[in-house]
Amino acid sequence: MTRYSIDPDRRELIATWGTGAGDLATRVAPLPTGPGIAVLLDLARALAQLSEAAWLTYTHPASAAASMEPNSEGWRREEERKHFAEVADAIAKPNLPSGGSMVVSYSPLIESANRIGRALHELDDPALSEAVLAETATELTAVENAELGDLTGRTQQAVLLSREDASPVQVAAADRLLEQDPFGPAALCSDLDPTAAAVAAAHWLAAAADVTADASGHAPVHIVREADNIEALPHETPTLILGLIEDGATPYEAVTGLVRHALHITDGLLPDPDALREQLDDWRRPSPSTATTKPISTTSPCA
């Protein structure tokens, strides 16, 4: 999510967001000189809350929920996502106190927009209001671009967020990166969302187990176990994979089966295991004239 800060010396509203390789910042607008710092912080906090609510619709999409029935979790998520179209109006015409009470929205997104509007109403600065409306439009567009798999510009902050399901576009891009460098290039952490990168890594873990099993003559389940003994895999998934393999599934079926079950991914998203195996086999046996040695790093490229 984008964070908003007040520079009290320069009287500026600033937006910052992470990129996977550090943070970026931009000036949203100059601030009026009269109001105290408290109301300015109210505005910054409300903007951050709106960003958090908007990005929650990306990390927890309706498509990842078990049901879309009325009043179910999936239905609620879909309704919240529809509120994007109402944010600008809520900021421009917020619910204000009247007769000792005030209407509060059940939607975190819309209520955040109302809080922004109330802060702007108190500040009474048309230029600031215009700049904040443009800023919120930029933030919502970033979320929409992330949903389409485009993680450039402001949308790059999505690389720091874990999504409940995976974008087919992002998974395909991660698979291409791993095809070029099976050790995992840094771009997996700076250009792609982590869920998609994890799904692609699972594909290649399965293919690597098959290739090594073919070369060694040992069962794939033993290959995965021995690899875990040599250097512990930093997650618990291999234990579940081994159980499925022992029940008769191939390593590829076990890994991709878990991925499909956990992330609701269709068969059409998964790469051809034979193609992955061929790529890994070619990489494992380079020609003598071009062979190079690349040490395995114990540090994640995302660290």
C-alpha cells in the first residue's frame, strides 16, 4: 500500500511506496499554512487507509473466495471492488456530522474516502482537494493495473503483496525468467508478484525432481528428501508433496495439484512438464566448451 506523510517544514503532502528494491516518493500537493498538524495528519492517515482498503481487493479478490452467494465472503469482496467507482464522489461530497450524528459506511473503502473528504472539508483548500482527487485516482488505477498483471510504475508496489490467487500473466512471466535462470533471478522479486513467482518456482521444483531422478536412478521422493537434508527448504510444502508422491502421484502432479488446490488455478495455466524437464536437462548438461560453474547461493535473491 501507499503511505502518506506530512513534511511539516516544507508543508507538503508526500506519497511513498515500495518497489521490491527500495521505496519511491512523490509530492502530492503543497499544504495550506494555516491549519495545525493534526488535521493534516488526519488527511494523510485517511489516504493511507484508502490505499490499504483498495489493495485488499487485489490481494483478496472475489475469485479466490469459496462462494459468491449473497452475503458470502466472495460476494462481499465483489461488492467492495465495485465501490472503486464511488470513491471520487465520496471524497467530493462526504458524509458530514448533522444533528449530533453522522452516517458511516460499512465499506472500508468508501468510509476511508469519506474521511478524506471530511479532512479536505475542514482544510477548505480547492487546489489541495483537486490534487488529492487526482492522487486517489492514480492509486486506484494502480490496483486495476495490478489486476491485469501490469506491475509497472505505481503498480510495482504489488511485488510486496501476497495475493490469494495467481495471475496467469504473472505466472507465465515468472516461468520465462526461471527458464533463463533456474537459480532464480532478482527480477522475480522486483518485477513480479510473490504468489505468481511461488507458483512458477513450484513448477520448476517438480521438473527438477524429475530430471534428477532420471539422472540418478533414485525415486523422485528420495531426491526431494535428500535435497531437504542437504539444505533445508524454507517452507513446509515439500512434506505435503512427499505424501502425495508416496500415494502414487508424480512429483509434477503433486506440486501442481497442491498449487491448483490452494490457489484455484486451472489446468490451462500449468506449463508442460516435459518442456520444463527438457529445459532443466539442457541446463544441467552444458557443452564442454561453454560449461560454467555457478555456486548455489544460500541467500534468497529477494532478501
